[in-house]
Amino acid sequence: MEMNDYTAEFQHGDCLEILRDFPAGKFDLIFTSPPYADSRLKTYGGIKPDEYVGWFLKRAEEFHRVLSDMGSFVLNIKEKVVNGERHTYVLELILALRQQGWLWTEEYIWHKKNCHPGKWPNRFRDAWERCLHFTKRKDFKMFQEEVMVPMGNWHKNRLRRLGENDVIRLDSKVGSGFGKNIANWLGRDKAYPSNVIHLATECGNKNHSASFPLALPEWFIKLFTREGDWVLDPFVGSGTTCEAAARLARHSVGIDIVREYVDLARSHASQYSGMRLLDKTATYGKTKRKRANGIH
Ligand SMILES: C[S@@+](CC[C@H](N)C(=O)[O-])C[C@H]1O[C@@H](n2cnc3c(N)ncnc32)[C@H](O)[C@@H]1O
């Protein structure tokens, strides 16, 4: 695909309303980190933890409509602490999304390698976030070879000492029902990764208080889409998802309720030469523009 064959489109407003103008099944991947309950009141408002599920479900209905049948929806989220204990809104959200028709296919963990040290009386520092993977069907698109990792030294040592048990499929000694045939890995230098993704956080130069590292959307975009596919981030913030999509030659749409972030996201994506940047806010009808500015 030629570099100028793909677009990044940014829209300003509530994704609930903006998405109504998009056709059903347009996107191959929705990758997003939504506003966390209450946590950023000063920057872009917040939703009360007890109201979070209802707020999210209305938007998820639109996500379900605009996602293709073989597509994936990956939600980066972490529950906050309220009155000294973890709030249950993420757990409730997972159950509610299943009721809405989503399959909760997998839970990936983003391990934040460089999270801030600190001391809390009843817990340790928060070093991970969920990346919940939802699909519409069991036979969704997945390109596992795209995210394979080097085998490392483990396999060299282990394979040198192959025993009799290793060349046949060995049933687990603890009776877990899992078996393995280590000899299958002879001669290979890459393995499939686990569902824990180890990445440093990175938000210093993004001018957004909650950006995730570029490598996070990149990993999921490679895993669930091909070049030329369409990626949506309905809570785009500084535009990291669209930037990752551009680097990987995917089309993208980013939506944010804060005008400043839409501009920021567009400026980040504009670094990629040859990409067509669309700003649909310029073509809004009057009503939509009013809504986007919070006037009803
Ligand atoms: C956690 S941040 C996303 C950060 C982003 N992943 C990045 O790397 O910069 C959530 C974003 O959602 C936006 N937002 C909040 N409510 C929204 C809504 N109803 N529709 C669209 N965007 C919204 C906020 O302005 C904020 O930028």
C-alpha cells in the first residue's frame, strides 16, 4: 500500500453522538482507554464510579454497531480505589458488556515497567492495567505471527537437555490436563507471547495526563488488523492510537470531547508524511457543532 493511501480522521464531540454518523461494521479494531471513573475531574471531567457502567454501556452499543463482525474491541481500563477498596465497576462492566452481546474473549495485562514508586498503608504501587478483549464472534480476525517474540536463552539450555518425556506429549504431573511437547520448539527462534505485555509508561512529551505508550496500541493493531484496515479510538486523547495506526499503514478515526485534544491528536498524526488528515468538525451541521461544544 502506498503511504498516501490511508487517512486519519479526527472528530470533536461525544463519541456517542459522533459515531451515529458512521456505517455499521466499518471498523476492524476499536482500541481505547476511556475516561476512568472520576479520576481526571480537573482535566476532562469524570463519571461517578456508581454511574460508570450505565454511562459506558450507551457508548458500547454504538461500538458494537460500528465494529465489523470479525473485529475486536480492546478496552484499556483499571478500577480505582474508593474508600480504601477497589471499586467493582470494571467487573460490573464486563458482566454488563456480556449481557449486551459481547464475548469477553480475553484479558491482557499491561505491566507498567516503570511505574512510580510509593508507599501506601494497605497495598503496593499499581503496576498493571487491564486490556479487556471483546469480540462479536468466536472466529474473529487474529494474526498471531505478527507479535511473536524471540525465544531467548531458555530454549537453548532446555532443548540441549531434551529427555524422553519431552519428545512425546507429556500430560501435566499435577493433573491439570495441560500437556506439552517441548520438542515442537526445536529449530525455532520465535515463540508466541503471553497475555502479559511488559511496557514502560510514557506520557511526558504528549501534553495529555493519561496517554498510553505507542507500543501498546501498536501491539494490538498488529495482532488484530492488516494494512489498510480501519481502527477507531472513540476516546482518542493525544492521539496515540491513531499515531500507531499511521505507523502501521492502517486508516484511523479518533474522537475526543475536548477540542484541545483533537488538535493535539491531529498534530501528532501529522508527522507521518503522505497521510491524509481529515478533520470532519469543519463539515459538521450546526446542531452537531453545538452538541460538540456541550450546548444542548
Ligand atoms: C484516558 S484518556 C485517553 C488517552 C489516550 N489513550 C492517549 O494516549 O492520549 C480519555 C479521553 O477521553 C476523552 N473523553 C471523555 N469523555 C468522552 C466522550 N464522551 N467522547 C469522546 N471523548 C471523551 C477525554 O477528553 C480524554 O482525552
